[in-house]
Amino acid sequence: MKNYIQAEEWNIIEEGFDPHLNKISESLFSLGNGRMGQRANFEESYSGDTLQGNYVAGVYYPDKTRVGWWKNGYPEYFAKVLNAANWMGLSIKLDNEELDLNLCKVTDFRRQLNMKEGYLERSFTAELKSGKQVMVTAKRFFSIANDEVAALHYQFKTLNCSGKLSVSSFIDGDVKNQDSNYDEKFWDEVSRTQNESGSYLTMRTKKTEFEVITGVKTLVFKNNDQLQVTADPAVKDKYLAELVSVDIAEGELIDIYKIATNLSSQNLAPAELTEKAAEILNAAILKGFSALLEEQTAAWATKWEEGDIIIEGDIAAQQAIRFNIFQLNQTYTGKDARLNIGPKGFTGEKYGGSTYWDTEAYCIPFYLSTAPQEVSRNLLIYRYKHLEKAIENAQKLGFDKGAALYPMVTMNGEECHNEWEITFEEIHRNGAIAFAIFNYVRYTGDQVYLQEYGLEVLIGIARFWKQRVNWSDARQQYVMLGVTGPNEYENNVNNNWYTNTLAAWCLRYAAEAAAIVKKEDPARYAEIVKKTSLQEEEEFGAWKSVAENIYLPYDEEKGIFLQQDGFLDKEQTLVSELPVSQRPINQKWSWDRILRSCFIKQADVLQGMYFFEDNYDLESLRRNFDFYESRTVHESSLSPCVHSILAAKLNDGEKAYEFYLRTARLDLDDYNNDTEDGLHITSMAGTWMSIVEGFAGMRVRNGKLSFTPFLPEEWNSFSFNIGFRGVQLKVKVKKEEITIVNPAKELMDINIFSQLYNIPEGETVIAYKGLTV
Amino acid sequence: MKNYIQAEEWNIIEEGFDPHLNKISESLFSLGNGRMGQRANFEESYSGDTLQGNYVAGVYYPDKTRVGWWKNGYPEYFAKVLNAANWMGLSIKLDNEELDLNLCKVTDFRRQLNMKEGYLERSFTAELKSGKQVMVTAKRFFSIANDEVAALHYQFKTLNCSGKLSVSSFIDGDVKNQDSNYDEKFWDEVSRTQNESGSYLTMRTKKTEFEVITGVKTLVFKNNDQLQVTADPAVKDKYLAELVSVDIAEGELIDIYKIATNLSSQNLAPAELTEKAAEILNAAILKGFSALLEEQTAAWATKWEEGDIIIEGDIAAQQAIRFNIFQLNQTYTGKDARLNIGPKGFTGEKYGGSTYWDTEAYCIPFYLSTAPQEVSRNLLIYRYKHLEKAIENAQKLGFDKGAALYPMVTMNGEECHNEWEITFEEIHRNGAIAFAIFNYVRYTGDQVYLQEYGLEVLIGIARFWKQRVNWSDARQQYVMLGVTGPNEYENNVNNNWYTNTLAAWCLRYAAEAAAIVKKEDPARYAEIVKKTSLQEEEEFGAWKSVAENIYLPYDEEKGIFLQQDGFLDKEQTLVSELPVSQRPINQKWSWDRILRSCFIKQADVLQGMYFFEDNYDLESLRRNFDFYESRTVHESSLSPCVHSILAAKLNDGEKAYEFYLRTARLDLDDYNNDTEDGLHITSMAGTWMSIVEGFAGMRVRNGKLSFTPFLPEEWNSFSFNIGFRGVQLKVKVKKEEITIVNPAKELMDINIFSQLYNIPEGETVIAYKGLTV
């Protein structure tokens, strides 16, 4: 755990230069706008330890799978997020001496991520080996107002010296992925051009043949006089640069502005890329850095209006939750239904693939509340677009008749994972996708989604479950053998309660959704029946039979659901009995020992009780919570949030807050020593859930919001903005008190502390715990 | 399945040259002498498809493990059989045109592996592109009389031409493993020297620093006149050659003799290698090719005397069983307790590591009966020598207090495998090692082995089982969770009946062995108690408690043992219902589908009933056999033999013969399309078991041999030679009749058809089925 980030409400601040922290900071200070992004690498050369990273959303490469022992059914290729061309590099030489912080004495180093306005600023004073001292301030951002544009302002000043300054402002496309399986480079050069309008490098990915053009224009001023920038004659493959040379006197100021654009053939015909890039670049140059930054500030103001959380009385918590919200919004903006939320966003290349079940289970609730409805709708449509691939995927595993199994990890709908116990067996992901549809419709009331997209997906998923179970003669029930639940610390188990429960729910919900669509839009329904060759009577009957007769392991004596067959055969020890020296067990124990222990990685039975909470009374929840949580090591960053929400529901505020703390500053404080690889983007949504669903107890029931809030003792108050069915609500929680502002044009019914409040238009209601209205 | 090998009693014969079959033949015609070996690569250059392979026993390289997803506890290195220097290469040029069968018209091609005398012969006529026709006969062998020597006689004749012949006879150490994980080469050159006595190349393995010297001396004769051979001036790294150039007239004969030696630093100090190699080479040259071959013939005659099986009435079967016996004897001679039986022997590099549980379960019975007692004793001592590493291995997985877990695959005692469900969970291998000790003592009567070596191993293994089980509160019995049984088509199961049964047996046998040693040699016992810190009372008590209270799944209704918990929850279908198009399932089905099916790869419950057959009555065996065999797909080459033996016991001769056929010609007919990678050496021992334990029903009970033979209908008779407690018996089985010759100096008691026969010294007994003596 590190503690070098200063607590500040709206900013992430690092002061002083420590090369050992550089890769961590490169992750923390990352920038992105949903379309492209970048680690906080230095603009100028840096020969120290760094992970260079530039990413373009949706552009992937099918790297050859590397695996110890091949299993039939493994994907041959593994779609990876690609490291792309670096547009912001500057090679700065003073009297031929390169500015490189690794070779300088660095003072007054400061990095600041301004989350309110969406930019990164860095400043430092450096003494070169020659003794020359220079001062730099650099500010850059990726525009969310125009997500094809990024901009940099780099200010350079000599302090104790004069000399000849040369600045080579380059685009470098000769990059590779650190995790490339066979050390391949994934990009070929298509073209390099330089003209008045700027410099343009077009690269094409091998195999997938995405073309991405990176265009930059560099403007340089000395004491506000513009200097001439020319093409740098030092050319290389996949690389081009603009050059300026100038004599600089002591104390003189050089301002370098670099405006960049990234366009990809996902959105434009390859032939159009250059022209369009020049057009965008020209417009941006004309606008100028300051105006672009103003747009950025305004766009971020809207984001914060939609989804800020304000915590009073705890600056570290305030900073943390804003950091989580900021990074989520940098990662995904919901404008493009082909994109999704990579576990590292634009902050690193680890994991590969962009989509896990994290999206459905954790991120959708966040975007549902904090972004226009379109955003979560697009996340659902993403899966709809992959339905055909999911059907193919299921076919590869021996399923047929339109059964769909969504991949564990994917970029383009194809499976990207190759651990058999996960790829083939962690199939509950299919259920999370169905649940997300349900959750979306519940929150938004958008039943039309079922007609247009949802039902087809639900049918594919229901068919999968129907085929995946088998009838056990021994048990006279349906069983589901050989699965891995959310608790990945058990593999290839039989009758995972969560998976069986979810499967039964999916089978019922698919039939319900079919009935709704049939009623609301018979024509569309007929179309779907035809398209999917749905045998209504036969299939619905079969689904119902499985849903009603599936075996759900339960222990009468303890009154708990059993995570899987044989769970009580395990030696029952508690995490509290586990010596600190043995944790985290995934670093200390061999895999088999983990598997046969009763220790749980993340919510499994409890995940199910969270999804379907209305089916279980509080006492049952408490028994299961007490049993399972005490055996849970929370070694997934996704684990604490569900526990936090359930603890809050069980009225255990202290525990709820404890779980919240486990993820809120996970990256900022580098708890797991892995922030340098990139940020844990998807678990950030879990942190948001802990506050809104946990502390504020927000739920949607029968189309109405409800709250049962509590205030963590450590805080004075917390408030948040959420959108619900077109209304932007402001909610503020104080001790045993909640204030809700209804800015809508009509009366809103909201349940608070289990009582119905009718809040007139434009009014504010203050509700108190224990007070009957 | 191929059918190009001609059926012949003592020879493997290929006629006609088909380049597509070349790699298969390279495997089939492989040579070895337990110390070194070689695929049947051509001596002269060959630019066609080939897998070059030369191997030196015990010389390995720890290649970096390549694995898709790392699990804690995986070995970082994977010890591999190394491809070593090629000593027999000849570059033959006629008027500068290289002899290369890939570029010639080849006629009269014939390859013959003479199993009786232990050599490989090849002859052909080749027409070069120039139209020149030449004729070649090459004969080579690896001496089992002197296992440091190999020899080649290569005869070359011009048919329709004259010209300048140049022969460069080389040693090539610049080789790599086809399966090298990171394309590394594993050998560095130490030295190259050439002098009167011969040419010597010394190579050293990276990391492991084995030094291996390869010395050759080439003698060349033209029409019986010796020619001068000089050092080839064309030198390269890791390569050196001897050169002869001569004018050759039409019809003239060139005889090339190449004598080689391989010595390694396992047996000699590196400084001594060159001198010793020269000495051995000189002695061999002095002896000459013919005398060396005579020694070889004599040595093989002894091998066949010890372990031949003669089948009358079925030449294909006769050839097959001799091929199996021949290859087993080429692979392992038992002279060196540091060596073991690699699954591919000296015939390929696949699998890596040299030792699997195959050795204990399948090979030990073969060598016990067909080789001096020392041979199987050395196989046991091999594991004794690895005991410390097995204890370390168990420690890595969290076990302590001297618990030993032998590796799944090993070369030097360290684990070489990295599939968690096997490496960490296929722990029944530990039991096979204990069982081999029991089996050895039962067969040989060598109780002293327990004192010297066996008991220490048994204690380590018993301690492992004791710690590996846990008490289930739910069941009030000991359970063993998270294992993989011999049936690798199930992974990470609970309470595998075979493993639990074997574990209980090990715990009892270890305590029995301790009692025996304590009684027979109290001083040695005290030594062992001290060395192992054995807490007699406490540990024996704990072992007993586990052995008595371990859960053994059983289904009352069906009267069968259950392979594992939940086996009857699977959909019960039979292999006979499986469409041919779906087989082999390991090529047609994804792994999860295989896992949740009831189909079994190889004997699991039945393996246990085979090991401990006296504990189960015939009816119980029949119920289990009928249930499990009908679900077994036999997709391991090790599967059929146990089924064959049990079928014979159940009096189902037809089935026993059917199972025998599945492996007997597995490689010769290339059933599985994988012979080109190398031969299935260890399953060859299973074929032998099918005949001796299956058809002849041989067992050892209370120190006495017993037989309950039957004759497969397709055969006229079969006979075999076996050694038993110092006596070489000849056994011949005809229809309902068995003849046994007792060549011993004393009376032998043998049980035949459940009746005791006292066979006087030197006498022959003929016993008839159903006849009471």
C-alpha cells in the first residue's frame, strides 16, 4: 500500500519525483474519452522505467493464444487491446542535450489530474547533466466534447542558461504490446504524409486490418511569437516528426501546442481518413487550445451534474469516489454500441479483451443512474450484436438449436479466454447478461428494448441453460454439472447454487419476456419466432420444467443455501482464523489447496441473494451472509461491493463501510501492488454501488425509486446526483435523515424508509428515519 | 491406421520408399540400448520431412515452462529429454552432387529392424538428378553389450557411373528440440578435437551443465583397401567431420564403418571424458564391426531367453508382441538407478520428463518377470533417490512433517507438469509408487528392500495421505476433496473411489512395512525412526484411523463402487450409444462436455479392483466391470490392458482378446496417427501384461506363482519365458492346457487352474483345465 497521492476533493496530486512510483502514476493519471486514451507517460523522452500506452477503443488484434496444454474448444486467437501510436511525444534538446528526467536532477515535480475539468497537468524543474536548468509545465487532455481530438500545451523555460533549443514533435507508431504472446508487432505502416495542415501517420493492424490515422499539428511560440515548424528530416518507419530549432536566452519561454486527432476505419472508409483527419485538425487548431479546454470543462461539468457524489467530512473518501466516477466516465461514454468497458480501460493492456461479465453485473447499474439511458442501452445492444457469435460459440461446445453462450472475455464476440475451468465452465456470465436486460427494463421502464433486442438474447440464453442441465436419475431432478461459479476458488463443481438459481430465473424471465413482447407487439413477436425458429409450446414447457425441477442445494440444519454439492464436506474454518502470513491465499497457497479450502474469492451465494433479494427474507439473508462472508477472502476487487450492499441491508453500517473502504482507494493507494499495470476500472463501479445501493439503500421497485439510507459514522453527509426516467434527482443523506429534490415537472412517488412520499414538482422532501409521515 | 509394415516374426520390414511415411518409420525403426538411442533417421542428407532425434538417457534440460495462466505452485521449469548430437551423419557427394533421397528416384528401398539381433538395416537404389545410379546398404546398432558404443556400416556402390566420391562423416551438435518452448538451443560447445584416434565433440547443456562427448572414428574401404580419412577442413561451430575423397569406377564398392561412443559427465569427471572416449573407441575399432555385432546378437539372445513371448498361428500378433518387448528392452536395461522409462523412450521428444506413474503401474510387472531382479529394484531405487525432492514438492503445496508427493512427470525428481488438475490433483501416482514396492516384494520375496529403501518412501507417502484427507463434519468420515483419478476425463472431483481406496491401503501397508522392518532389523528401524522423526504411536494411530474411516462411495442399488461423488448424477449413456462420428471424444468434444459426460478415459474403479483383486469377489468385479467398461472409451493407450486382464478373470476370453488387440499393434499400425512423434513405450508393457496376467492368468500369491490360462481362439498356442525368484520358467499355453518347465534345482509349487502342482526339478508339467490332479 502506498500513500503518496495527496487527498484533495477534485484533484489527484503527486508532488516530488520518485521514479519508483512512475508506472503507478502513469496509470493513476491516465486520460481517456471513451474513444481513445493514454497512460500518463511523459511527453519528453524518458529512459527510466515506464509502460508506454496509447489505446484506441474497439481496435484489437487476435494474438495467437499461448497455453500450456491445449484443450479442445479453446479459441485459437486472443483478441487484445492494442497499444497504438503515441501522438504526444516530444524530443527536446538544449544544445544537443536531451531532456530526460531519468538523467536530470528533478525538483518541484508536480502532477495533477484535474477531475473536475478533465485534464492532466505536470510541472517540474530539471537540471541537466550540463548544469543547465529548465522549467516545464505541460497540460493535456482528451476531449469528451469532441472525442476525436486531444491536445497538449507544453511550456518550456530556461532558468540559468541560454542555448540552441530543438524540439522534435513526433508520432511514433512503432509500438508493441508488452504482453504480445510471440513478441510480434501488430501494426503495419500504411502511409506517412506531412503538409501544411499537419503530419499524418496511418497504420493498419495485421489480420484485423483496422486502419488508424494519427494526425498532429505542432505550433511553437517564443515569447508569444510563432516560430516556423518544419518536417523533421530524420525519418523512420512508422514514425514522423515536426521540428523546430531556436536560440533561447536565459529566462525565455517556449510554448508548444500539439493538437492531435485519431480516426479509425471503424467509423470511416480508409480512403477518407486523411482528408477527415486534416479537417478535424484544422477545425481544432482554429479553435485553439484554450477554447478546446473550455469545451472540455463544460462537458465534464455535465458529467458531474449527472453523476457526482459529494462526501462531507472525509476528503480521502471524497477524492476516491470522484476518482472512480471520473475513470469510469473516461472509459466509456456510451456513444458507440460496439464498445465496452475493458477491465483496465485506457490505462493498461493487461487482461486483453474489453468485456467481462463485470459490465453487466457492476457497470450497468452505475451508468443506468449516472448517464443518459442511451449509455446503458448501448451496453446491452453490444451483446445483442454478438448474439450470433455467442450461438457459434455454444455450437463449438456441442450445443445446438440456437443456444447461445456468451464468451467469458471478448472484444468482438469471440471467446478470448483459455482456462478450461473458466472459458467453458464459468457460464453464469450468461445469466448476468440476461439479468442486465431485466435490470435495465426495471430501471428505465423501456419495455420496447425487449421487443427490439432483448427477447432474442433471452431466447438464446434460455436455450443454453435448457441444454446445459441434465436429468439426474439418482436425484430425480435437473442438475448442472461441471461449472465454476463467481467464486473462482472452486472449479468444475456440480450444482453451484448461484448458477442453478440464475439459470432457473433466466428460463422463467425469457418466457415472461416472450409473453410481454407477444402482447405488446405481435408482429415483431412473430418475426422473432420465425427468426429463432422458436417452438413456443415445446420450448416454453421445457424451460418451465427445468426451472421448476432444478436442484438447488440447501442445508436444512444450518438454514443456508449450499454454494455447491459437497461444500459442507470441506474443512470449515473462518477467514478470521487464517494467519495474516497466509494471505492473500492466491499468492501463498498452491491452487489445489485453495480449491479444497472453504475460502471464497468473491460473493457467490450472496451474489444470487443480491440479484434476487425479494425472494429471500432478512433472516435467511443474515444466515447466509454470516456463513459465507466469514469464509470470504475478498481477493477479487469485485467482491466487497455486494457484501457492502448486503451488510447495509442487514443494518450493519459498520461492516458496510468497511467493505466500501476496501475498494474505494484500491488504485489510489495501490493496495494490491498492481496499479502500475493499469486501473481496476470495473470494480470502480462497485464502489459507486456501495454508496448508492448500500449506504443510500436505493432500489427500484414497481417503477418507483426507494431509499433506506444510513450515514457512515465517519462522514458528515453524502449526496449524489442520479438520473431516473428522465429526471435528475439530487439526494443528500445526513444522520438518520435524507433530503431529495424533485426537479421534475410532475409529482414523484418515492419510497423512503419504507414509506411512500409524494414529492411535488420542484419540491424538496426531507425524511427522517423512524418518523411516520 | 496404416498397414505398410510387413508381418514377420522377428523383423519389422518396410518395402518401398514413401516420404509420407518417413517420420512414422523413423519412430518404428528406432534403436536404443538403455543408455542412448536414436530415431531411424537416414545417415545421408535428407531434405524431406524428418524428425531428427538422438538422445542420451538422463541428460535433460530445464526448459522454461510455458503456460496460459499461471497457478501458484507450478514448476518454473520443465525438464526435457534433450535432442543430442547426431553421430551417424554422412554427407555423400558424387561429382559434387549430394545423395539425398528427397531429390532422387528411389527404388528397391527396404528398411528392416532385426529384433532378434538388435540392428537396423536399410538398402536402396537411387538415381540422382544427374542420372547416376547408386546402391546403398546401411546397417547400424546400439550395443547393449557395451552401452557406450554404437556402430554403422554403410556400403555404397555405383551402378551405371563413375566419378569422384566424397564422404564427409560428421558429428553434428548444433541441434535443438522441436518442442523447445522459447526456441532456445540447449547445448553449448565445450571442445572439438580431431586426432589419429578419432573426432571428438564435447557439448555442455546450459543450466544443468551435463557434458556429453561424442566420439567417432570413420574407416573407409574401397574394394577392401583402406582409404585415408582426414579431418574435414570445412569446420563449423558444434560440428566436425572426417573426410574422404576417392575416384570410384562403375560397380565399385565403398565400405564406410563408423564407430561411435557417447559418454556423459553423469558417469565420468568432465576432465576424463576425452581420454575415456578415445579408449573406448580404440577398443571398439580393434574389435571391429562384425565382432561388435556378434556381441550384440549374443546379448539380445539373452534378453529373448529371459522374456520372449511366442505366439503360434498369428504372425501379426507374434510380430507385435516381440516389437513391444524389443522396444521396452531398448528403452530401459535397469543398469542405472538414475534412469527411468520415458513414455517415448529414445524414439521422440514428446511429453518431456522421463517418468510417469506408468513405470510403477505398467512397466514394473514387465521387468519383474523378464529381466534380472536388479532391473525392477533399480526402478524402485530411482524413486527412493527422489524422496527428498518429493518431500520438497509436497512442502510447496502446503504439506509438512515429511509428507512426500512424487511428481506427476519428472526427470530429476522435480515436477515437470503444469496443468493444475493433474500436477496438483492426480495424486494417485503416489499410491502407485507404494503399490510397486508391495508388488516388487510380493514377486521377488526381497523383504530386505523394505529395510534399505522401501520403508522411508512408504512413510513419506503415508504422511501425505494423512494430511491430504480432511474430516467431514457433515459425513462424519474422512473425505478427499479435489483430486483427479486415473480417469483424466474428470477433474477436481471429490472422493475418487480409486484414490481413496489406494490411500487407505497405503496407510495400512506403510504401518505393516514398519512392523516388518522393526522385527527384521531393529537397528535399521531405529535409524529410520530417527531420520524421519517418526512418532510411531501417534502417526500409526492416525494412519489407522484414516484408513478405517475414509469414505468410499458405493451405490447400494447398483452394487457398484462410485468413481467419485455425484457420478450417478451424470447422464448415463453407454459408449455403444455414442455415434462413431463423435469419437474419439477428446478430438470431437470440448473439454467441459467430456468432463460432465459419464465417459471414462481409462480404468479407474477397475484399476483399483485390479490392484486389490483379492478384496473383491467375482460378482462384485463383474458388476463393476459391466458398469464401467461400457462407459469407457479407452482413449489412453494404457486403458485396454487392465480391462483385458479383468475380462480374462471374468472368463470373457473374447473381450480379453479384443482389448489386447487395441494396443498390441498401436504403433506398428499407427492407430492414432501419432506414431511419427515417437512410440508409446510404456503402454507396450501393458500389452505384455494382457498376455501374461490376462491370457495366462499369472499371479503371485503367498510367494507362489499361479496360472489360470486360456487361449485366444485365433491362436494355436502361446508361450513365454519369465524369471521368478532366480528360476527361468518356460510356460506354454494351448487350448485348455498349459505346460510349464521347471529348470530349477529344486521342486517348485505352482498353482494351475486353482490346483497346486509340485513340479520336481528339471521336470515338465502339463495341466489341463477342469482336470483334477
